Amino acid sequence: MPDPILSLDGLCAHYGDFQALYGVNMTLNEGEVISIIGANGAGKTTLLRSVSGLLTNAGSQIRYRGASIGNLRADEVAALGIALVPEGRQLFPSLSVEENLLIGGRLNRPGPWSLQSVFELFPILQERRTAPSTALSGGQQQMVAIGRALMSNPELILFDEISLGLAPVIIKSIYDALPGIVGEGMSAVIVEQDISKALSVSDRVYCLMEGRVTLEGASQTISREAISHAYFGIE
Amino acid sequence: MDWVNALVQGTLLGGLYALFAAALSLIFGVMRLVNIAHGDFIVLAAYLGLTVVMSTGLHPLLALSLVVPMMAGFGYALQRGILNQTLGDDILPPLLVTFGLSVILQNLFLEGYTADPQKMDAGLLETASVSLGSLSLGILPLLTFAIAVAVIAGLQFVFYRTALGRAFRAVSDNQEIAQLMGLNKRHIFGLAMALALAVTAVAGVLLGIRTSFDPTSGGARLIYGFEAVIIGGLGNLWGTLAGGVILGVAQTIGAKIDPGFQLLAGHIAFLLVLAVRPNGLFPRVSG
């Protein structure tokens, strides 16, 4: 078994005095997609913020390709090839669609993704390339957020609640595009509240509750009862 | 015709005020830092220019080739060494630290250059003029205005047509997400301060050619800069030029009415704009 691309070893995270994660253990293998499910406040976003460097001081609790990255800043983590598609899109409002994508590619990492390939994935963005990012619909903004992350040609991409606040038809189109994205040799972590969506695109699933892992298993074989128990803490 | 002359001279004076203001606007726009020491940085550039001129014999405008990189380097080091540590959710620390810097700089000027007013000698440039009908326009004010337009256009180009400008705007929009793009905000802020102090260097040297200055001259320049930025509207560089021109014209028209009314007229114009348009005349960021 090769070394995992990402491993969390007893990860704890705090916001001031409040502890959000309690000793989370997790592994992600090369080319694998895992999903993290859990209710609001379970610690899913905190976990992604820790991995991406937005929350530091995790020390050796986070290892990427065997190296400790828990104390790196977010820009240093990005340079290693880890990209985050943040919750709520969070595009740069003063930048156009194309500028948002270009700034995602400023690290000039080699790989298959470029402005052109992002436009091929989401053709509507090419039509609206000069529009201010604030003028787009929610679904189009999510496409820009995904494209912006892809422009850095990441080896590991983290998706945080990409279906949040979007119409079902938009969610479907984005999830339809995901296999083509992670099929480019990337590994991925998908944080999602929509359990069926998360299970449909991932190899394995972790469930978090109140900052602790309460379930781990293969997405295709895990039972609904086990998920209900892990998700809500009920029998 | 005297009124037309006052209008034209005020417009040209506005170029210098726009140069005072451009760096303030840039720093506030990128990192939301209100720099109380900005006027003293202008005076620092003037003293640096004076020192270069006296020690090398260069013409003051040629001295810019040394003063601009010196001020840019100072700006980067200042930002990385001190000011980055003050930035956060609370706006008070940068205000206090730049106020402290202002006090320190003024005392250093006193130690190094005494309290006597100083001025740079630009030779014939100071007195040369061209006639336009019955108007006589000084070459130095014309040159200052042309430089101001060029600087504003250059900043506009950097902000809206280059990767560095994209980085400035991205960090200004959302520092946290910008870091996810691989942008080191401390470095970007350092570059923004370097660029701002490079512009300040031009403003300071032109100030030192146009008029005499002393260690306490920074306060008035800070106020003129703030007024021009706010009249023009925050975040709009061409608006800053317009703000400088409005301030300059108000001062020269005021001086035409009564020489003692010059500065007060500028402040009244500022207050009127603030009362009618609290966000300035052109508050939107233009591309």
C-alpha cells in the first residue's frame, strides 16, 4: 500500500477557547475521492480550513505526501498543490470572471488545466469572461470557484459544500462535471451535507459529529442505518 | 482674465495634490491602512532629494532616479518589518503606529536638517514659463501636472492590466481567499507600500522644488492628500486627480478673493463635497 497523499493524525482545531475538532484521524490515497458528511457544526469546514492552511498550528497532525504541513500558511500550502473551493464561492468581486480564473493560475503549476480547458468544462464562463463575478448567477459563480481552484493544477482539491444554495438542476450539472475533474489524476475531499450526492461521487466516506469521526467506510457498501446513527447519533 | 488664470493655476496645483493623494488612496485601497505618517513620508522624500542634490550635484528631477528606489525600498521594509504586524480587524493599531512614525520622523528631520526651511534649486525650470494668449503658465506647474497624469495613468494600468494589479485587488477584496491562490499577503502589502512610496518620492521631490519645506511640513500635505482622496471618492484613481484639481482650484480662487482665504477655501470646498456627496464625487472603482 503506497503512502497516502494526505493523512490526519489526531487533528485538533480550536477557535480561541472553542475546540472544533477532537483527534480526527483520516487518510486519503493517491487518486482517491473521499467525502466528509455531517450536520452543521460537525467540524467539516474546520477540517478543510486546517488542511488548506487557513487554520495553522496543527503541527505534524497534518501530513501531505509524508511531510508535515500543519504549520504552513495558506499560500505555502497552495504552492504544494492543494486547492480549496470554499463554501459560499467567495469570488473576488472587483475581478472579472477571467481575472478570477487567472489569479487561480498565478502559481503556474504544470498540468492539464488552463483558461481554455476551464472554458471547455464550463462554456458559459467563456461567454461571460469579461463580466464582473458579482453579475453571475449562483451556479455560474460556483463554476468560477471550481475553475479558479483547477487553474492551479492541484494534486489535491478540497470542495466545501459546493451544492449549498444552488438550484437542483445546477447541483446536478456541477456533480455531473466532477468525475471529469477528479479523473485528471487528482485526489479530492468533498465536504457535503447532501449525503446521496456525496456517496455518489466518492470512494470512501467519513462522517463527523461534534468534531469527531463517527463513521468511516466505502461509499458503495455503507448502510443507511450506519450513516443515520453516525450523522445524528441515533440508533 | 484673472479668474481664468486662477482657474488654470489651481488646476495645475491640483496635479501636485493628486500626487500627494495617490499613494494614500493606493494604500487604503489595498490594505485599508490609514497612514497618518503620509505627509511626513512626502517630506522625507523631499529631504532625501535635497541630500542627493547636495551630495551629487544632480538636478532635482534627475535625483528622482535615486530617491524613487530608495523610498520604494524603505516602503517595502517598513511594511514587512512594522506595518504588517499592525493590520487586522482593529483599525486603531495602524493609526497609532503611523502617528508614532510621524512623530519620530519629524524629530529625525529636526536632528538631521534643523528647523530651517529648505528648498531644492531646479535652476531655470523654476522660473521658465510659456504664454498662452494672455496667460503665462509656469513650466514647473505644467510639468508637475503632466507627471501627475502620467503617474495616475501608470497606477491605473498596473491595477487593471497587470498580474500585480490583480493580486492587489484580490488581496483587497478578500485576504483569506487570496492566500488560497498562493498570494502571500505580507509580500503583496509590501509591494503596495513600495509602489505608494515610489509615488510619494515623486510628490516629495516636486514639492521640494516648488516650495520650501521644514520638518513640520508634513501635516498640511497629509490633509491636502486626504481631502483630494475624499473629494474624488475612495478607490478611484482618476477621481483622486479630480479631487486634487478641485482642491487646487478652490485654493487659488480663494486666494484671488483674499490671499488669507486660500487654505480655508480649500477646506470649505472639501466640506461642501462631503456634505453633498459623503462618498466623494466618483466613489466607484473604475476599470
